[in-house]
Amino acid sequence: MNIPFLSLKDVTALHGAEINEAITRVVNGGWYLQGKENEKFEQHYAEFIGTKYCVGCANGLDALIWIFRAYIELGVMQPGDEVIVPANTYIATILAITENGLKPVLVEPRLNTLEIDEDRIEEAITPKTKAIAIVHLYGRNAYTEKIGELCKKYNLKLIEDNAQAHGCKHTDGRMTGSIGDAAGHSFYPGKNLGALGDGGAVTTNDEELAKAIRALANYGSQRKYVFKYTGRNSRLDEIQAAVLDVKLKYLVEDNQHRKEVAHYYYEHINNSLITLPDLLPDEQNAYHLFPILVKDGKRDALHDYLELNGVGTVIHYPIAPHKQECYAKESWNAPQLSLPITEQIADQELSLPIGPAITINEVMQVVNLVNNCKWR
């Protein structure tokens, strides 16, 4: 048996002819940066997400960095201000905050949803809080009406990390990435909408913010050789834009297959040591990943058992951000910081194979192994 966690080769092959045609068009066209392919993809992705503006950039981390940096340049925030963020996020969300001299305030998730606990947010708000950064982890919608109300009550910006949730919606039909004041998106190859390399984007309805971000990602320049900001080179190239525009046409269809895979897992996994997060309505989960929690210290044993039997799995994420060496000496990350739910998820989470290329027959084999695991 050989069931990879995610075969990028197979994913690309689903739309291979069109992707190759798009790449050839760009190569033969001789224009490789900031051209018509970028303009076309940005327009189409903004329409898909439901925002007025989309600004392509080099990767998802940069997308988040530029959002916070632009708010600083526009005087909305300043170094030292606080940003509330889920404690169990991938570290990129926190890196974007600290990169800008802002202070992350980590809030625990709910164990049954794996998303930030809305009931813990208000107690973390201080006079220095300027934003709440929600992360649609695993492809699951993290936004709630209560979070929106808190942003209004305390005049906070709402930033979405939509790196894992292309095509996910809120209950009111809005796409994640259009709910907050701005959203960062990653097009890393393994994402639901993945490039053939790195890529990212910011979506927003704020014209001033979009202009600042576009300049910051282009050396700080809004006009050639004229620099308003001290920016960086962080641009989405024409080849990646062309590839993404092809794959965007099939995103809804590809996500539908992910949902069918996920439903099979939900309906057939039956192991007393395994807990699944709450099942959300289909539109609220893009099923970027399929996380399970394995109790009694058996997560690594299940991982090894599945690997031994030819099934690829990934742990998201084995070390919580506040436990990472890079933040060990930060004043906001005191040694006594207690985040037991986040640490439990780090100790128990295992992601099973899911994607547009895996077959239901392969999923059946995964489930059979999970249900009959020979614990060691």
C-alpha cells in the first residue's frame, strides 16, 4: 500500500494540460513580473473571495506581515500594540505580529473545534489591543458573531489568516477572507489553492490599505524609482499567477471532493482512542486538513503504524508556538504561560490524508487501518 499524505504530482495532474498551457503562454510571452497574469488572477481571486481588492505577494507569511506593517504606516497601529491570536496557530501568524514589533496575546482554542475560543477573548483585551487575528485552521471557519461584536465594541481591526481555508464560508454566506478588515492568503503548493512554488495575497475592501500593501511589497514604491516606504521585494510572479488562475476555476470542485473524503472519515472512523473535532456544515469547512486527536499518548504510535503500512500522515503541529526556542526569551512569552489546551492539541493531533486526488477506495483503506490499529 502506498497512500501519500498529499501527492502534489497527482494534484497538479488533475488540471495538468491547462497548467502547462498557462506556463507556456507566460514563458513565450516574455513578461514575468507585474503583468497581465497578475492583474487577471488578482481580479478573479478578489471576485471569488468577495472583496474589492486583492494584492499578490511572495508568500502567505509576507501577506500577513504587510497587513500589520501597512496599518503601522497608516498610523492605525504602532510597535508595542497588542494583537490577540489563537495560541495553537501555525507560527507564521505570530511571526507576522512580532516582525512588526507588535505583541502577540495568545488565547486558547476550544478542544472540540480547534479554533480560537470566543469566550476567552474579551478577558485578554487591554487598552493596548488593536486587533484580533483569527486563523481558519485546518480549513475550518473560525469567525463567530461574538468576535465581530468584540471588534466593534473595542474598535479593533479584524485580521484573517486564511492560509488554510480557500473556499470556506461563514454561516451568512460570506467567504472567509472577506469577513475581516484584511486577510492574508497562502498559495503554498499543498494548500487547497496551491501554486507550483511560493505565493500569497492580501484581500481587503480598504483601498488605502491595499495601496500601502502593494507599495510595501514592491520595495516601498508606488511609482518607479519613487519610494514612499522602506519596503521589500515580495511579489507574486507571472507564472505562479497564471497557474493559480487555472486552479481557481476548479477550487469549488476540488473542495467538494475533499468534503466527500472528510464525510467518509466522520462516518466510519470508530476507535475509542480517537476524537474528531465537531462536524461543521459543509460550507464552513474547506477541509484543507483532516485533524484527529489521539488520546493516552498513542498519537506517535498511530503515526508510526500508518507509516509502516504505507499511509502518510503529518502532525500539525508538534511544538506549540509558545514552546518554540525562537520565542523563549520574549517578554510576552513568560515561562509560566499556561496554555494546556494548546499543548494537548500539540501532543495529540494527527492529520490523515485528504485532498482532491485521493480516492475513496484509498480512504477506506486508511479508515480500516485506523480502526484496527495494532498499538505498540
